[in-house]
Amino acid sequence: MKKLLSVVLAILMIATAIPVVSLPAFAADGYNGTPVRPIKITDSNWADLGLKEKKFVGYYAIRNASELYGFAEYIEETRDYTANVVLLNDIVINENMDNPQYKWDPIIVFCGNLEGNGCTISGLWVDRGDYGYGGLFLSVGAPGLNSDRTISNLTIANSKIKADYSAGAIAGSLGG
């Protein structure tokens, strides 16, 4: 009995000395905090993306949360505020809104077309603190930029958006 107890204690001592490796958390669609640039739809790849027609050629295709964050990064870096985008799947950024992991920083200005394609973005967590204009976008439209923009067939669900003033699911402000 003493030998068995000694073996069990030795195993426990060794097991507790092994460092615990923490794996990255993933949202439901695989987002792990790393943005990925979305694919621009062309004459040669539209069918490969599962689109039924060519009408979205020139748009950016967003299939998951990584590409949504990548699109936001692209807009911020290039200032291509008139870029057009189409969602190809439902996107879940945070599954548990009681304890969200991934914060969304709204895209500053959006003056393009967004075709939601009947998809839903859920788990959007925006916390602007003492700043205003919270939503997927800070502002849709801006003076002097494309005023013929459309956001359609998009649902924002199970999300938290906090701003000191002027907050909305899609945009904190409409300009232009």
C-alpha cells in the first residue's frame, strides 16, 4: 500500500510540475484575434466563392470574423472608404456576450456598398467609453465622398454597443 501511495504521489508531483499550455480562444467561426485580408471578387473567382452571379465583381468577399477584422484593417490602412463588400456567411465574433473576448473598433468612415446577403453579424462588442459614435461603423457617409451608398440585407444580433453619445448597431453617425 505504501508503494502504491508513493507512486501516486510521485505521479501527482510530476503532473503538477508540467506547465499548462493555454490555447488561443476561437469564436464560433474560428476567429483567434488575427485579421485576414478579404478576397476581392474578380471575373475569374466569383463562382469559386459560391456566388450565383457576377454582380459583386469588384466587391470584397467576407466569409468570417477574421476577414471582417481584415476588412476594417484594410480601410484604416488604405483609407479606401468607398470599398464595397458582400458577406458570404453569418459571422460570430463573440459567442458569449456576458464575457466577450474580442472587442470591435468601429470602421471610421464607410461610403461604399455593403450587401449583407441575408447574413447576420453577432457578438459585436463595441465599447467606446467616453467617446461617441459606436457601431459597426463610426460613420456611414462623409461630405464629398460617395453619397450613393447602400447597406442592405444585414442583421446585427446579440451584440453590445456602448458609446458616450450617438450609438447604433450599423453606425453611430450618418454623414454626407
